[in-house]
Amino acid sequence: MDMETIRELQAYGYFFFTVFLVLILYGYVYHLYKSEKIGRRNYEKYADIALNDDITDAPVEKIEPIEEQKQKEEQ
Amino acid sequence: MQSSNVINYDYSVAKLFSYAAILFGIIGMGIGVFIAYQMAFPELNYLAGEYGTFSRLRPLHTSGVIFGFMLSGIFATWYYVGQRVLKVSVAESPFLMFIGKLHFWLYMVVMLVAVVSLFAGVSTSKEYAELEWPLDIGVVVVWVLWGVHMFGLIGIRREKTLYISVWYYIATFLGVAMLYLFNNMEVPTYFVAGMGKWYHSVSMYAGTNDALVQWWYGHNAVAFIFTVAIIAQIYYFLPKESGQPVYSYKLSLLSFWGLMFVYLWAGGHHLIYSTVPDWMQTMGSIFSIVLILPSWGSAINMLLTMKGEWGQLKENPLIKFMVLASTFYMFSTIEGPIQSIKSVNALAHFTDWIPGHVHDGTLGWVGFMTMAAMYHMAPRMFKRELYSKKLMESQFWIQTTGIVLYFSSMWIAGITQGMMWRATDQFGNLSYSFIDTVTVLIPYYVIRATGGLLYLIGFFIFTYNFYKTMTASKAIENEPQHASPMAA
Ligand code: HEM
Ligand SMILES: [Fe+2]
């Protein structure tokens, strides 16, 4: 392959890669807003994790520690 | 007193690392001020034989502030923030408690040996990676222990979603693990070729490849320690101290992935007009410009978190420290991209403008955030109010003045230096010899060193305030929800 062809391929590669990255970026932004719109997730409520962080505060989204889960299953 | 079956957060490891941050802060910044005066007054190089020379002390300064002060601050905040945002106490797991303490003590041992070895002049001569191979192994063990603690705590959490700060701590852990391993691949010369002492080594990479790996490491150390781990802190401490939720949680996620992706490609800006391939330099330059976006994304998110609450800036010096920190973060992340433009870098590289840039980031952003975090943690860790608001105010202004003196003098010095190096007469002969630039710069070196001294004085005020908070301040009954209580 001569240098000219290589350069041309590089330019195409560069262009499409840039388009690809831009799509990913905007795709992610779209995903974030869409998720909130259809109620799949409310991202902004996670900000409360820092504000209500006392050990006695209720978690924003609870997860049962595995052991507690096991105990429940046994009961 | 609470009954024994109520769980509480356990801050024992956070306290230990806070003490370490103060200790290494004093040592690292103290040496920094001293070597700054050496540049203004070269006679200061001859006070303690080989041990007192600039070349011996410089890696002690950088390692002391980076791996001593800043890293201890990062660890201290992890052992504090981690529990709180995951809503689980380390006290619930004796194993993790043990790992945390082991992490601290091994870290201290490695640091101690590191300080001794650097004083003795044992060095791989790689910037920010000077430690020889036996110590590198120690560093790896310390790092793995931190990871065990981090993922162990995540494993027993009650809060399902990992708060954004935890993402940043994880990125710090993974990023540095990768960087450190690859940059410190070294050949122990004694065992391979019977040359040198048993602890000596040479890099596994040679020439341009070594430079590439070195700056892939150096640049991304800035990414994953100086940036990511400090953002982890501000995303927790600023909202918590001000009582304001993060302005946009979605923006915090977007900037997280933006930083992760873009930072890794920008390292070429350290090697502009060197022997690395031209396309890499161009790539580094372009990605550095793009890097403004995710960097400012985080910083603006922080400033907007204070929207409608700017009154707090007047009342609460802690907020002041953190707002100034994010402002300096914006400052260094616009200055860096400017220096990455090839023609600007041709002037700026090797000059004093670079340490000027470095210290906008480290003193303004990293230092202020670390101290603000420790001020916020102190009343909660020691169940006492902060000892003196007045001292905090004076510390703030003394240190801010110090930073301004630092960067303004280094800008002038750097640009003067760069212009003098390239100046030619009408026949194309260089107009100045190297020593001409040195003599011209001495006044600026004096100003810089004095700026550093002011910052160090501020750090002593901080230390005193912290110590008094621990020992002599008024006890508080309940943990403060938001603003840290402080005596006038
Ligand atoms: C968008 C963000 C940034 C960009 C594009 C950037 C760019 C640069 C450039 C071009 C250099 C000088 C290379 C040379 O000519 O020698 C440099 C050096 C440096 N920067 Fe930044 N910078 C950024 C942010 C930061 C921040 C936030 C910090 C610290 C908190 C920092 C710490 C450093 C350090 C320590 C060096 C010195 C490396 C050496 O030893 O030569 N940078 N940066
Ligand atoms: Fe860099």
C-alpha cells in the first residue's frame, strides 16, 4: 500500500471513530434522561446517599447483607 | 453512652491516616520550602553534606507530599466516607477492621524505609517512581490491602447503589494499580548480571519507550490520584457540609466516564517535541483540550451545588476552602490544556511555568480539599467542635496569598526563561547563555519560596487547630447533620 492510500484510510478511520465516540457520548446522555423519563431510575435521589448517611438512616435503596438474607430464608 | 448492641461507624483507621497526613504534610512541605529557598540561595545546598543537596531532597519533597500527605488524606477519607455512604460500619467485620489496621501499619513501614532510602540516595531516577524494587513490592502489598478493604466493605454494604464518590475511589484503586505495575517493571541488576547492589535495578524499557511508559504513568497518576481521588472527596464533603444535594447527579456520572476515557490519551503532552512519534504528540495535545469538558463538568457541578446558598461562603470557612479548591481545579484544568498546545509547550516546557501549573493544582485543589475534609471529619471523629474558626479564617487567607505568590512568580519566571532561551540576535546566535537566565530569575525564586513558606505556616495553623480540636475543644452531644460546629 502506498503512503497516499494509508493516509486516506487513516482519515476515514479518524472520521468514523470520532463519529462513533460522539454517538456513544450522546447515547449515554440520552440513556440517562430516558431512564428518568420512563421511571426506570431516578438518578438525582442518589445524591441523598451523602446527605442522609447516618448508620440509622434508611438507605436510599436497601440491600440485605447476605447473612441477613440467609437468616430470613431459614425462618 | 450508647448501649453496646447499637452499631456505630468506626473511625480508628481514619484517625490514624489523618495523623499520617499531618505528619507527612509537615515533612513534605517543609522540605519543599527548603529546596525552594535553595534555588534562590544556592549556599543552602551545603548545610548537611550530600544529604542536604537539592537533588537528594527533591524526590523526598515530591514523594512526601504525594505518597505521604495526599495519599494518607485519600486513605483517611476512604475509611470515613466509605462506611458512611455504604451505610455499614467496619466494626461489623473484624476481618476488615484487621485489614484496615494492617494497611495503615504496613503503609507506615514502607514510607519509613522509603524516606531512609531516598535520603541515602537510592533511586531508580524515574520521576515520581524513585523507589527501588524491594520497596515497590511493599507498595503493591499496601495497595492490595486497601483494595481488599474497599471491595470487602462494598461486599457487606446496606446501600445498594454505590454513591458517586465510591466510583471515584474504585477508579483510583484500579487506575493506580495498573499504572504502578507497568511503570515499575524493572530488572534487578545484581540478580540478572551480578552488577550493583542487591536492591539496584534498571527499567525494563529503554530510550523513547521508557519515556512513553514513564509519562503514561506520570500523567495518569495526576489523573487517578490528584484528580479522581480528590473529586471523590469533594462529591461527599461539599454536599454534606453545605446540606445541599449534588447539583446534578447525572452530570457527575457523565463527567466520571468522560474523565476515565479522555485522561488516558492526553499523556503525550509531557513529551511534545521529544523523540516520540509526532502523531502521539498531536493526540496528546488534542485530548488535553477535550479534557477541559469532563474536568469542568465536575467542577461546575460542585459550584452549582452551592447555587442559592452562597451565603454559606461567608459563614463557613470550610465551604470557602472547598469552593476555592474547585475553583483552583478549574484553573489548573484550563492552564494545562493551554500548555499542551504545541507552540505554547515549546515555550513552556522545562521552564518554571510547569511547577507553577503543578502547584495551582496541588496547593489549591489537592491541599485545600484534603484539609477541608479533615476539618469536616474532626468533629465527627473526636466528638468535639472545631477549635477555632478565627484560626481557620487566617489560615485560609495566608495560604491563598501563598498560592497567588507561588503561581504569579512562576508564570513570570517561566515565560521570561522560555523567551530568553530562544532569543537570538540578527545573525541567529543565541542572545543569552544559561547563567543569564538564572541570575534574572532569582528574585522570582525568592517570591516563590516565600509563597511556599506562607502555605507551610498555614499548614502549621491547621495542625494546631486540628490538635486542639482533638484535645481541648468543647465536646458535642450529637453528631452534626451538616455544617461542622466550630468555636469562634
Ligand atoms: C485538563 C487537565 C490538565 C492538563 C491538560 C494538564 C497538562 C499539563 C502539561 C502540558 C504539563 C507540562 C508538560 C511539560 O511541558 O513538561 C503538565 C505538567 C504537570 N501537571 Fe498538569 N494538566 C492538567 C491538570 C493538572 C492537575 C489538576 C494537576 C494536579 C492536581 C496537574 C499536575 C501536573 C504535574 C504534577 C505536572 C508536572 C509533571 C512533571 O514533573 O513534569 N495537572 N500538565
Ligand atoms: Fe499530564
